[in-house]
Amino acid sequence: MVTAAFAQEKGAHSFEVGVGANTYRILSKDAGSFFRYDKWGEDIYGEYRYGISDHFDIGGQLQYRRSTGTAPLRRFDCSADSMKYLQVGLMAVADYNILPSKLINPFVGACAGGGRALEMTNNVKVSGRSCYGVLAPRIGVQIWHFRLTWEYDFAYYTDDAFLRHKNAHNLNLGFTF
């Protein structure tokens, strides 16, 4: 049974929908040890959480992101705005609520999961791999039914660990019900 209580209360169910902004920092063995941050893009997401205690909740998140920027590998001759990143992800989430059941509730948490990405330039797919894993710490504050969350995604391919990945900053504003 879905209750009207906040997710930080034991036994409570919570749903969140939101929008946000993201930017990718492209790292690649082919491009050296550091590349650059790309332009901010948008994302939309939905999240379900269940309060396993007054301070802890767990759940899942489904997200869609897109962004534009430069080519991640030097061999692509692209203008600065010609690269497009499209991503769909599914992650398990866990949060520790510092002030449960309060109007203003700061929280810290983590996400783990994976996704599928499409990188295109001039409408041609340029990435040889499309599936990846994600580990993401996050921090935020919930004020009434609104949640402001900053998340840093460490994305990786299983055979390269974290040597070849795309990291992303995400800033999201969601509404819980």
C-alpha cells in the first residue's frame, strides 16, 4: 500500500519524478589521460524508494539523458558541438536521511547500475561499445516534496575497469509523492 508519508519513514513508499542537467567528462586511453567537460545537457528520471528504517531508504531509478560536446577520441574530426550523447540507465539507489520526517531533510546516498549509451557525430554512431556500469555517490536535500540532488557518475566498461569511462555530473530537481 502506498502511503502519503515521506520515503524516509520506515515502511513508506515514495515515487519521484524530475528533471535535471548533466555534463560529461570524457576520459579515454585513446585520447590521453584527460579530455574535457562537454556542454550541459538535460535529463529526465523516475525513482521509487522504500523506507527500510527511519534513516535509510532503497529503491530504483530509470533515467534518460542527452548532451552535446566534442568527440571523445582524437581520431574523429568533429566540430565542438557535433557530438551527441544519448543515454538510458537503470540503477539501484540507497540514501541515508539525516533528518527524517522533517520539513528540510539533507541526505547522502549512492547508486549502482548500468545503462546503454549512443554516441553520434554527423548522425553516425562512433562508439563501439554501448553498455556500461555506473557507480555514483550523491548528496542532496529534500524540502517538503521537492528533492535537489547532485550526483557524480563513475561509468566504466568491465574489461577496462575505470581506465576508459565517461564520468558525469548531474544536478536534479525532483518532486516526490
